[in-house]
Amino acid sequence: MRYILKKVLSMVLTLFVVSLCVFLAFSLIPGDPVTRMFGTEATPELIAQYREKMGLNDPLLVRYFRWFTSFIQGDMGTSYDYKIPVAGMIAEKIPITLTLAIMSFVIMVLISIPLGIYIAKHENGIMDHIISILNQIIMSIPPFFSGILITFFFGVILRVFKPGGFVSYTKDFGAFIKYLILPAVAIALPKAAMATKLLRGSVIEEAGKDYTRTAYSRGNTTNAVLYLHVLKNAMIPVVTFMGMALADMVAGSIVIEQVFGIPGISRILLTSINNRDYPVVEAIIMGIAIMVLVINLLVDIIYRIIDPRIEVEE
Amino acid sequence: MMKKKIERKRGLSILLVVLTTLTLTLGGCSSKKADDSSTDANGQTADASSEVNGEAGSEDGTVSAEDLSQITIGIPQDIDSMDPHLAKSAGTREILFNVYEGLVKPDADGNLQPAIASDYTISDDGKTYTFTLRDGVKFHDGSTVTVEDVKYSIERNAGTDGSDPLISAFSNIESVETPDESTIVLTLKEANTEFLAYMIVSIIPASNEDPEGNPIGTGPYKFVSRSPQENVILTKFDDYWGDAAYIKDITLKVVANSDSIVMELEGGSLDMYARVTSAQVSQLSDKFDVYEGTMNLVQALYLNNAKEPFNNVQVRQALCYAIDPQTIMDFVSDGKGTEIGSSMFPSFGKYFDESLNDTYNQDIAKAKELLAEAGYPNGFDFTITVPSNYTQHVDTAQVLVEQFKEIGVNATIQEVEWNTWLDDVYTNRNFQSTVVGVDASTLTAYALLSRYGSDAHNNFINFSDADYDAALAAAVKATDDAEKTAKYKECEKILSEKAANVYIQDLPEFVVLNKNYTGYTFYPLYAQDFAKIKPAQ
């Protein structure tokens, strides 16, 4: 109970700090939503009138607390730019970005765990060497670049993929998923490479420990030792990494959505920053922050399942 | 130990979120090109790109490129409002041209044709405009346009409810009367025979309480749906009063990454894209037609006439003598473009004075002489501020820097984000010089020339000249067309001779259209007329 309370408190505090940072950052950068709205047709009178209307003349802290109080009541406000409620706008885009992140995650897990175990089992074998070298290369290619290569190779040369041919999930779910596969691969590859490397190292480390020797001495087969004893312990750092990777994938999708022309959360975020559309930016950043915090919480819980000795409470 | 490690990592990831947040927000100042561009100041809606939203081609798997009842058109940035009276960017206005109409609307030759009004008369003193409502014009919701709707639409822009007018010229409206069910009488406070050009203002139903979420107009296309940063979908309006459109469904797809335009056109995700660069044109296959027109804007090195050293007319003239527009056009767009010598471009027909192109022809010796006379025998240093999202303007600035070197003047380019440009340069006038294109919001010489009046609110270059003010006032007052034209030409001449700005060109515009379609038509102001596009066969 005390743990949960503490956890929730620290989450709220983190969110508070994040949201304040965004607000402060916006007050530092040039540009103003009203001048932007009227562009070159702005007159001083119109600007004054709309600033008043939108409550932009109030001091920063007043605006911040007005936003904060309505936010905790579940009201994310109205987009300056689109003049529609932020909640609906984001709700429409969340499935796109979330699907992309989850697909990337699944691809990462599907590649890295079997591969990591395989090369750890055949340490110093040919495959181990080849995969280690490949890993090193893939890790050093940033997703936006592999994204461009993938678009070029599959889209322009092989023509199995239509660049920019994104289909909304409301129109055709199958085509939507199909379009997201390659972007998800682009995001997942470097993470999968890292996870593979981590798992390999971790398995090899655990395999050298005393309890492993004991397990062998009790007559267990290699596979039984590996899957029943070693892997469980070896997974702990990997789970930490994957938790962080999932959070990172949402951030990574910001770049990838641009490269592949996917109209998800990231594009809204980028344009809203450019348009000084604070309500939208605040809402999205808060969403990302909440997600990261929840993932962290889940990682904590998973630790306990894997190794009950780990006390999550401090 | 392990616990500690985990704790530390968790802390790290929270730190990561905070940092990412900050980087993103702060990075926003400089990131991203296409999205933020386009308002009138830059006629060109920047270099955007479009990605068709796959709907077009693969919506139901059976729709192929052969289905010509629909078309996917790439747009550089999302529209800023579906409410025609609040939509400000040029890129939005040109799309809403298909959804909304005014009492009159411009045709491709730049003439105003009756639209919702079937007829109009202007009193000799230029103060009273009488419109006859066209019979049976339908709104997209099926209701018939009434004089009340017209009155409401005009008054909404004039701010008669006490708010400030959305269109500043509308503050000149004295009253809007509707003596009977088919007549609208517009009375002005001060005579203005050009006011008809403003009657392109969109007519919307007075009863519609949500013009943003439920846009209703009278144009050949009606609004279906939109998804922010994704697309806007329009469909043909069957009860349109005028010539029916050819294509049934239009998807306007937001292409956020301009680098992907060519790939999306070739890959079939896009059928059309307006304003590609000459470099992109050269990458296209023969599946496409490229229509060549002009952007209808005044591209110049705009000089802050109130700041040293540009408060000295000889310095400004020296810069004009230093440059060669043709060299700039060769560099920026393969030699395409139209030279201009004042704040006017050729599409304005009778108002354009080609002779002003020769006020200054490149003459390095003359330029140096003027600099010496002005007290800068060794030249000077200055900054050119350019909105980074407009490739052509940035390229132009680069050529200018080289040309100014010839006369010993060192220019430095400062690229800024569009919002920063709006704030610093346009609104606060805190700049030395800038390269942009200025367009006209209506088909009047006034739209281009009024901003150089000494106390005009949008006189961002701080030009101030008594003769100019007098000529402009005379032009506005004149009711005789010949006299009016002469006075406006006098204004242009003053701008040219006083070297208000270093005038360069009206940029070329390239529109790419898949050969399956034809009929793209250029307008002398911001308009993309989708109703004229038709299948090639």
C-alpha cells in the first residue's frame, strides 16, 4: 500500500515537472499562436482582440494553473490551430502511433530473444561471430537512415511497398498494418541488435555462475539448465532494457513517422510545436510521460515475477 | 546491488523523458520545414510535399490508377481553418476556393465574374454597390442562399458587432441593406471603385453555428471530412449552380516531407502536386505533365527603410545596381521566372509597368559610386533574414550575397523559422533586410501597394514618402479607371526610383499532374480550381 502511494505520488510529481517544463520552454521560444494564426494579415487590433479571447494576456503562471486544473479534470482544452477539442484530435491519432510502437516492440522481441539465446548457446561459433558483426553495424545505423534505405529498396526498386501510401485504420485495417510493417522494422532493428547483444552477454555471464554448475552437477541437461535456471536470471537486465526501449520507440516513431509519411501523434506534435499550439503539445507530452511512467511501473512488476527476491519497495 | 542498478536506470529513463520533452519543444524553434509556411507574405506555399493518403489508390483494393472519378492531390501543409473567414494562409485559401464562393469570383484571366450575385451595379461616385442575388443558389446542406446570408457573411467580416473587422478594408463599410429578397445594397463610407474585388468574400449560411466543424458553402465541391495532418476529403456538389465539376472525389493529402513528393508521385500515391521545384521537375518520369505558370508574388530583397544604412536612398539604389535578376533566376529555377521592377507583377495586366524593370540595370561602377557618395566608400556589412522553409528565397539570398560582394558589401544570411520571421521581421520590424515574396489577397493594385503608405499597419519595410502617400490617396479616390491606373503606376514608379526594395522577380510555379488528368488552370491569385480538372480521355 505504502509502495503504491509512493509510486503514484512520484508519478504525479514527475508529470507536474514535465508539464511545467513544457510551459516554460514555450515561453522562452519566439513565436506566438495569434501572430501565427493571422500571418501577414494581422493587425495590432486583431492580435490584441484574439490574445484577450484566448486568455494569452494572463501571466504565465496563471495560464499554467488554468491549464493544469482543467487537465487533471480531464479537459485537455481546444487546439488553437484546429479549433477542435484536443482530446478528440489525439484520440484519433493514438492508435496509429501505438500500433507502430507495439509492432516495433513485438518485432524486437521476436528477433532478439531467440537470436540472443542461440548465439549465447553457440558462443564463439561461426554464427556468433557473424551475428555479432551484423549487430554492431545495425546498432550504428539510426532508424531514420535505415527508414530511407528501406523506402528506397522496397518502395522504389522492389516496388512491394508504396511510399506514402499510408491507409488509415478506419478505412482498411489490414492495409494499415501492412503499411506499418516496414517502419516498425526500421525502428526495431537497432533495438533488436542491442537486446540480442545484451541477452547473449547476460546468458554467458549467468552460465558461468556457481548455481549453474550446481544445476549441471545435479544431472540437468544443457537445455534444462538454460531455460529453467539461467534464462530467468539473464532476462532481468534485458527486461529493463526492453522497457526503456518501448518508451524509446514512441520517441523513435517521431522521426520514423516523418520518414514514412505516417500521420500519427508525432506529426501532430511537430506541427503543433511549430504552430505554437500549446494545448496540443502539452497533451501529447503528458501522454508520452504517462506512458513512460506506466511502462516503468510494469517493468518493476515484471521483475518481481521473474525474481521474487527483488524488493520493489525501497 | 542489482536493486540499486535498477533504481538508477529508472531514474535515468525519467530524466530521459524530461530531456526529450525539452529538446523537442526547444528544438521546435528550428526544426521542420514545410509545415509552418505559407501565408500571404510568401506567395509561394513553400516547398511542401504531399503524400497521398493511401486511400486514393488502395482504399478498397480495387480502385486502380484507372479510376479517374477521384484524384489525390498533395498539399504542403494542413489547412489552417475550414471557416473561410478565419482561414488566413494562402495555401488554405486556394483550396477553399472550391468550397466557398462570394458574390463575385475571379476567373482565370483575373476578371471578376458574377457568382452568388447574378448582376451588380456600382454607383458613379464609387460609394454604393447594388447586387442582385442569383436565383436558387443552393448551399451544400440543400438550403437556398438568401440575402440574409449575404448580409451576415459581409457583416461578420466587417466586425459590425463591435469586434475588429477580420478584413481591415471592411472597416470602410457603412451599411449592408437588403431592401427586398433579391437585392443587397452595400454602402461605403469613402468612395472606392475597387471594392468589388473584396466581394469575393465567402458567403456562408447565417444559421450555421459551427462553420469550422460543419463547413457549408456554395462551391462546386463540398466538405466531407478531415483528419488533422492527414487529409481533407471533398466531394462534388451535385446541385452546384454553375458548370459542374468533372472529378467526383478529391483527397487532399498533407505531405509533411517535401523530399518524398517525387517518390509519392511516381509510386502512385499522388496524382497532382502544385509548386514543385525545378529540381523535382527534372526527376519526374513522362507519366506526368508539368504546367508552368507564375506564383503571382513580388519577390524582392525587402529593406528596412528606417534602419541604417538603408535609410539612405543612395545605398538602396546601389544595391539595386549591384544585382542581376536573370543570374538569380538561372541559379534558383533554371532561368525561369519573370523580372519585375516594382511592387507589381504581370498578371495584374494594365497595372504592370514593364519599363520599371530597367530603372536599374546591373552596373557595378555606378553602384560603387553611389556607395561612395552615401559615405560608404568601403562598403558595409548587413544581415539578410530569410524564412528557412522557403527554399527559393534562401537560394535567392545566396546569389544576392555573391552579387553584393562585387560592390564591397558583405551580406550575411540568417535563416529563421516562419514564426520567428512573422514576429521579428513582419510584426516588430526588427530586421535589416529579408528575402520573401509578397502576394495580393485580392485582385486590386491596392492590395499590393497600400502597404507602402507611410502609416499603413502592414508597412513592414517602414517606407515613407510624401509623394507616394499623395499618389496612393489619389488612386483610391479616383473613380475614373484611367486616372486610377495612372496614379497606381505613379506609386510603382516612386517605389522603383526610391529603391524601396531590391526588386527581383515573380517566381515560376510548376504544377505536376498525372497524364491521366488534364485541365489544370492557373489563376492570377491564390486559387486551385479543382472543378476544371478532368480525366484526359
